[in-house]
Amino acid sequence: MRTLAVATALTVALSTPAAAATTPSLPRPTGHAPVGVTTLSFVDKSRADPWVPSVPYRELMVSFFYPATSAHGPKKQYMTPLESERNLERQNIPGLPLDVLSTVRTNAVVDAKLAGRWHSLPLVVLSPGWTQPRATLTALAEDLASRGYAVAAIDHTYENRATTFPDGHVTGCAACEVDDQPGFWEKFAQVRSKDTSFVLDSLLSSKQGALIDPQRIGMTGHSAGGAITTQAMLADPRIRAGADIDGSIHVPLPASGLARPFLFLGSMDNYTPGAPGPYDDWETDWPHLTGWKRWLMVSGTVHASFTDLGVLAAQLGVDIGDAIDPYRALAVTRTYVSAFFDLHLRCRPQPLLAAPSPAFPEVSFIG
């Protein structure tokens, strides 16, 4: 199932001590603007935490990426050592230090001065996969910000292995204890939809929100975070366009459908049209997407290829089973996701989305 933690793909091969000693890094963004990032904490006092009801509020951590005026300054830490340990300890990869993800070099400057005019930046919300932290979408977030977007990457509290809050406390995955219960995915979709709307409310009323154009908001995510994008769009009309990056849909669209632009982006090697398999849920939702839509599949990829973990695994000597260069897979993801939002949030024509491109022969158009 594509909603499972992407890090589980790392167990398919061993890493060597020499590879583990390498300091991993994210590829540089491809846009022209330097990238800044600010860590935000938002507290929703209108509801108890849905996974731990004894907590009388819902607190969310958000990484806000944006075009900055300078590339100079301290770079954002990818994860803390404890976050890295909790995300890797279940994988049992020989020779890989559990704190290695805390050493990843990123490109975003912490609290850099924002660049942009009043209400000038389109916003893209990013939602990570089930059990995954927001950090795993950093390379995509940095790239979008370098292209002139504001980006809000959300950690959905108690749905991943470790979320660190400003006062130093760290939450675990309480929702993991109930993910086999009936109705779990319906609740999951409702929680993330409410989280997304609350983050939009909070961000738009913050000082960072002064630069965001509230009429140009999009959303995407990986795995379960991509799958719930349709539900978040149904719940919040402010989200004008959405994309599902390799996420199994557990809560299908209603018969009334969704009329706003939508993109599916997945792995061609795992898809057999019309047959039961990991993408038959996309086939179910496809007729109910009644606006602009595209369904693109990338040959040689696996589930983790669409996140930071593809390139990081390669640097650390871990084989995730992909048949595509991981840097190429990330470049494809960045290129097509940014083209989608450029078309629908900036109204810039995108021939890349009109037909297959010889520049990207690994990308197939399903619909």
C-alpha cells in the first residue's frame, strides 16, 4: 500500500559503514530566488486533539518556506537527532547511524528576510505521508519557494514518529495505535482537512500571510498526504488546485465530484490499467474529477522516489529498489508539480502538461 511509511522501502538493502559516513545533502533548488524558512507553531483551541483527547487543543508545527532576499545565513536543520532516531529505528538498516538524518544539509536560510510585495505570493500547502514528518518534502518545498511560491509544510501531530515543539517536548505516533480500526481513514481525512484549513486561517492572519495572495492557494502531498488533498479541497474552497503524489485513496470522492484542477503523479512500473492494483482507487476517483485533470506516471520510480528519501538513500548507500536515477526522479517531481501550479495559480501556459515531452521520456500520460 502506498500509504505506508516511505522509509520502509529502505529495508530492502544494506548500507555500508563507508556510505553511512557520508554527509547527505538535498539538491539545490532550480529557481532563481534564494530560499528562506521559518518554523511556526499554531495552536487550535477550538478542538481537542483528535488522537489524544486529553490534550484540550490541537497544536501543529509548520515549516514556512519562501523566496528570500539573501542566500546567506544558517541553514535549516533537516531533523533533530531524536527525530532522526525515531524515524530510522524501526528500519534496522545495518551500518546506518540513527542520527544521520539530523546531518542532512539543506538550502533554506533560517528566518531570512522575505522577498515579495503585498499579497504577491501564491501558496502551496504540503502534507506528508502517513507516519512521515514534514521534513521529507523539504526538497520540493525549497524548489517551489525558489520559483516564487510560499510553501507551508505541515506536521500533523501524533501522526508521525516525532514532532518537536518550541518548548522542547516531542510527540510520537499515537494514531499508529488505532490505524487498524474501522473508520480510521475517514477520521484521518477529516483530521488532516481540519488541520489544513486551520493552518490556512492562521497563516493568512500572520505577518507572513501579508505576502500571500489568498486567491492563489494550492495543495499537494505524498502518499496519504497526497491522497487526502481531494478531501481538503472539498472542505475548503480556498484551495484552488491540488495534486496527489503517489497516494492511495481510502476516502473516495462523492458522486458530486470535484470541479477544480487536479493532478495524479505516480509510478508507471506498478500500474496495470483496469486491473486490481495500487492505482485502482485513482481509476475510481478519475471520473469524479470534473475540472482540468491530468494523470501522469513515471517509469523506474518507487514510492520513496517522489520524496527526499530517494536521493538521501542513494547518498547513504541504501538501495530502495528504483530503476531511475534518484536525482532524475526528484527533478521530474519538481518540474511537473511546479508546472501544474504555474498553470493553475499563475495562469502561465504549460506545454509540458499538454502532451508527452521528449525531454521527459519516463513520464507517461494516462489521462
